[in-house]
Amino acid sequence: MSNSVAASAVRTPDRAELVKRAEGLRDLLWEDALDCERGRRVTERVVSSMTDAGLLRLMTPRRLGGYETDMRTLLEVAAALGRGCCSAAWTVGVLNAGNFVASLFPAAAGDEVWGRDPDARCALVLGMPAPGVERADGGVVVSGEWAYVSGCLHAQWISALIAVPTNGEHPDVRFALLRADETTIKDTWHFAGMRGTGSNTVVADRVFVPNHRLMPYVPVLNGETDGVVDPDLPYRNSLTGLFAIGLIGSLIGGAEAALAFVRDKGPTRPVAGSTYRDQTESPTFQLDLAEATSKIDTARLIAARIADTVDEYARAGKNTDLTVRARNRMESARVGRLCREAVDTLMTAHGSSAFNEANPLQRLWRDINVGSRHAGFGMGIPEQAYGRALVGRDPRDISFIV
């Protein structure tokens, strides 16, 4: 029986079931979070558990055993996992985004990736395209390296940008789908937070990539995928919107975990230098909880709008216009900032012991502070891009990540 036929007979779980599966893994992720951080990679039992739960098939084509879920499902799953471990949730977000991109390649590439293993995983990096590309018979030969490849330690495939030489002034930027076992990994991910994402540097040294594993970048970025992807797959739209959704889900989940921890400990913690019985008696603690909760709720509402907007355009078969795309990027940055501000407040509310290395709050604080400063969110560029779109200018003049 072919994989496509077998896949058609498999029931596709709905959003509620997938989120429930993610929530069911929270205790395991929480238990392994310290080992994940120390080892600077998600533990194998966590990867296996998330794989067995189908949480790395969200963006895989249904014909090849995947679920083809919508963006709201990706967001909710990532947030549920983030309540257990931000690094694991971030990795799931990136690998599902990588599977999304891999599924846009010609059918021959999809068959190669998932034909024998519907749980195969593809890491995705949107950094500068590697310039070391030579044309060859039937494809190209690629040499180069890409930094910050989250999930590369658990991927069988790597989707990265390359610059194919042309006769014109500018190279032809394309996605190249590389076999992970034909690349090497440089151990470069030594960061204060999100340590478990293993976001190392991937290196290719004269790797041959056949034509069916090459795909134009700009049409995919713009959602202009007619003739590039299967038109019967309505979720395939808005690359940058998709890429951010898994990341912000991780941050929301981490902030919610921090909030739950501080609330749970409040009734048993004294308020230093006061006569209050415990923290819950202190109006300052109550105000801090209210402020942090409001910011996390706001972050979740904004994230839901981003995901729902991407889904609405995809269902309508329309390309997301530049103003909406720029707004989604800016609001993704805002979600990260709100989560960061909320956790900062919670650290103060809990007290100085929040910074004890034995306290999980300091890990959540570091993870969210690092994750919310991802290049897609920071340096004021998202706000500049949206403002430019609002006055009728092209935001891509400022950033290609729109």
C-alpha cells in the first residue's frame, strides 16, 4: 500500500484533540526542561513523545500522512507545549514551519521527504542566502553555512536559502532542501536562554541539490504560489505569518507557566519586611498579578488574531496584502514584548528567590527574554515596516521579512 493511500485511510485529529495531546505532555516537558537546558537540546524522550503524539505532523501534507492543520492549531499546540518547556515548543514551531516549506516543493520532493516516514522533520532557516552555489547537471552544488537553525539537531532535512548565479545583476534566491546527513553542524548555540532549541550553525560543503529540491523564494514569501504548490491545499499561504506563529506560541505558553507558578506559590510565601501573612494579602502582589495576567491575555488575543487572519486569507484563496502582512509582523513583535514585560513583573512579584538557579522562574525569564528578541521581532524594524505600509509605501524596502 502506498503512503498516499495509507494516509487517506487515517483519521485526521481535530484542533481540540491535538491541543489535548500537547497539554498531556506538559508534565514530561517540565520534568525534562532542566536536562534540555543543560544538554542544549530537547531530550530524546520528549522528541519521541511529541512525535508519537503527531505534533510534528501539523503542516505535513495529508496525502503523505500529515494533518494539514490551520495556523490557529499550530498556535494553540505551541502554547500548550510552552507551558512545559519553551525550548521544546519553539522547536516544534520551527520544525512544523520547516515542514510547511518542504511541502511546497514539487511532489517528487515531498515523496522523498515523507514517502517512507510521515514523521520526517525539516528545519527551516530564513537567514541570508548562501552565495557558494554552482550550477550542475540536473541541479546545483551548494557550499555555505546558515546560523541559528533551531531544531537542526532533530531534523532529517534542512530548508535554507541559496543565491543561484544568473546572467543578470542579481542572483536567483531559492529555497534549497538539503538532506541533513549531507551537512554538518557547528556547535555555536551558547546563549542565555532558549538553550534547548539547539539553534546551531548548519554547514554544507559541495552538497548536490537536484532541481526538484529547489524552489523560488519570493513567490512563497508573497503567497503567490500558483503553479508552485497544490491549489487544493488551502492552508498554504503567508510564510512569514506562519513562521512567527509557532514562535509566539512558545512565548505565550512560557509566560502562562510563569504566571501559574507565581500564583501557586503566593499563599505560602512571606512578604519580606511586612506584617502580611503571605503574598496574597499584599495589594502590591495583587496589582502585579493583575498587570501580568492582563498582558498575557492581551498577547494571546493578538496572537489569535494573527493566526485567524492567516487562516481567513488561506480559506478564501487570497494572498495576504502587504499592509496586513506588515501588521502581523509588528503584532508578533508586540506579543513577544508583552510576554517579556509580564514575566519581568512576575519575577519582581515572586521576590529575589526567582533568580535562584534552582527556581524554574529564572529559566522561563531567560527563555522569554531571548525568544522575544528573535530577529523577526526586534530592533524596531517591524514597527517601521508597518508604518511604511500605512502611508502607502512598500515595507519590503525596509525588510524582506514581511
